[in-house]
Amino acid sequence: QVAAEAIKSLAAEGAVTFELRESMADPSKSEPIIRQYAASGYDLIIGHGIELSEPILKIAASFPKAHFAASGGPDLAGRLLPNVDDFGQQGYLSGFVAGKLKGVATFGMVGGPELGFVKASHTGFKAGLMEGNPSAKVIESYTGSFDDAQKAAEATRGMIAQGAKVVWTSGDGIGNGVVAAAAQDGALTLGVTGDAGGFARRVNIATVVLDMRPTYKAYVDDLNAGTFGKKFFVSGIGNKGLVMTPLNPVGADLPAGLSAEV
């Protein structure tokens, strides 16, 4: 979704034309499409999602004159080919908000697979939390999946039973399970993306969302300047690649001025 929003924004300005293919997590489906785009002379082929980084790197080696972008964690930085770019980051800002919440001693953290960039976001959350609330207790769990909402709900209920009043999630699809369990069991959440069936409006305080437009704009600028390739882009707070949604009180004791601090 964030990739589509970014490219459509650039297209609306006349900066690019594009073709979008979805549901390409399976390499047996994605590799022929990537190869087709490269052979057809597209200026840039973007593989958005960690499942596409390997197919991008594999096919880029066969098309050195084409341009490619792969997404994933910082582990990809050292593996870039001269015609491939990359980006990554998340976690701290949600932890910063969590650390400012009054009257909350125990926090839950629900993640998907224990991949490097997912664990890095958890480390960032804990760093932000401890700055504001160094005595906070953290209960952490990984479901092993980006989209198993049932496992996420079970993990969330377990954390609430252990005293967690706020549960943060680093996942995408698993957020539906986290927010549903929190709404049912009387807790609040951070990090749930999208509407989540209406539950998010009731219990989710805020979410740090990914905005790919700064990165994609940099791709276009580099292509036009003839300088594209072998660069590692980080979507961060500084370049507005990560943006926090407006704070939603939902019963949380938010200190005055927190929005300005964020």
C-alpha cells in the first residue's frame, strides 16, 4: 500500500509513469515479472518487500544496464550491485510515546518473524521506552508470521493477563489480532496500521507509518542525474520516511505537549 501511494503521488505530478504488480511474495511468480520488466526496458524495477530482495539481486546480475531497487533490512547494504539501491528502519518513535504515558508500568511487544530488521525495530522501541520510563517492564513475543492475526491475538491476551496495559506491534497483518484482543481485554495499543476493523479508532494511540515518497523521489532524481546505483536509503524520521499519525487519546493519560515533542 505505501509503495503504491508513493508511486501514484509521483505519477500525479508527472514525474513517472508506472505499472504495478501485487501479491508477488512467491519468487516463482515474481522472478518472471522482474525479468520481463528488465528485458522490456523499464528505467527502474522496484521490489517492495523483503520477499523480493533476493529475486531483485538475482536478476539484476543478468541485466547490468537496467536499474533495480530492493527493500529490506540493513543487512542488504553490503550486498548491493552497482545497479541496485535499498532502504530500511522503525521502532524508536513509538517507544518514545510509550515512555511518556502516565500510569503504565508494563508494556507488551508483539512482532512477526525474528528477522534482523524486525528485531532492530524492537530494540528501537525499547530504547525509546526506557528513555522516558526506565523502570518499565517489557513482555516480548514473536509470532513467526507477518499476517497470522490469531497468533498475535493469543500473544496479546497473554501479555494483558500478565499486566500489560499497552501493547505495541511491529507487524502489518498481525496488528489486526493485537488490536482486537486489546479491545476485548481492556488494553491500549501502539503501532497498529490501517483501520483494523474499527478497533484501532477505539484503542490505538498512534502508529509510525512508512512513507516511501522521499525514497522513490530520490530514485527518480538519481536516475535523471545519471547517479543511480549502489546506494543504501534509510526511511527515517529525519527524511520523513517515517511519520507518526496524530495522537489518539482513547483513554490514555497523554502529557500536555506530547504532540509537539513528537
